[in-house]
Amino acid sequence: MQSPIETVFDEAENRYLKTEELRSLGQYVVSLPERVSIYRILRDQELTLMQQVADQLQIQQPDAHPDRIERSLKHGILILRYCAMGMLLADEGFVQSRLLNWLSGVVQIHNTQAIDTATSALTIQVLSKALAPKQMALLEPFFALSQNTLSQTAPENHLTVAGIF
């Protein structure tokens, strides 16, 4: 899957860019310094931000097994990193192709939907305090993709009859 910017440049091989394509490219270029700034904040403060999430998660889920909390926090870190890169590239397709298929499978295998959903919500709360509203607006669509995946991922209950399936 190509990013919107790659698509624009591929189109330019055979012709000049159309007005709308130039506008889209211009909007990306104008927003790039802010995107880079957000990416740097997330990269540099990842440990501090995710520690806040971990602290809140332990308060919200006091009965959760430490291994489940640790696994969910690892998922949260990966979600944060992929969403940050998707935001930097301005490419939801990046998040969809690199994160969402993996995420739904892992959640089903480990049956961590509830704790991963809580981790994701806490991550957004922590980020909302660390980032300006304009910055959060650039990042939020990418987190929405992961939250939608988590909300649609339900543990599969399969009945297997020996010899038939």
C-alpha cells in the first residue's frame, strides 16, 4: 500500500500534477514541521508517557495478572509507535497494513481485548495532557483506527467436534 504522498509522486511520472494533487502535497508539506515535532515528543517521552499509562492501568485493573498488564503495555507501545509513524507519514494505510492485522490476531490469541482497550484509552488520556489540542488532532485519527480494531476484536469461541473440523 502506498502513502498518499508516494501516490502523488508516482502520478507525476506521466504528467504534471493536478491542482488538487498539488494542494494535497502543499498541505502535507506545511504540516510536516508539526508532525516531526509531535514524533520527536513521542519518541523522547515514550517511557515517561507509558509509565503514566502503566500506573493508571494498575489502579484500574488491580486484579489483572502482571503478565497480562505487561503484554498489554507492550501492545500499547507498539500501537503508539505505529500511530506516530502513520501520523508522520500522514498515511492511515501504513497503520492499517502494519498494525491492525497484527493487533487483531494478537488480541484474539491472548484474549486481551478488555485490558488492551483500557490501555489504549489511558494512552490517549495521557497524550491529551502531553500534547497541545492541535497536535493531538493530527495524531488522534491513527489511534482511532487501533481503537476500532480493538472494539471489533472479540475472542473467538469455537466448538470443535473431533474428526469433523
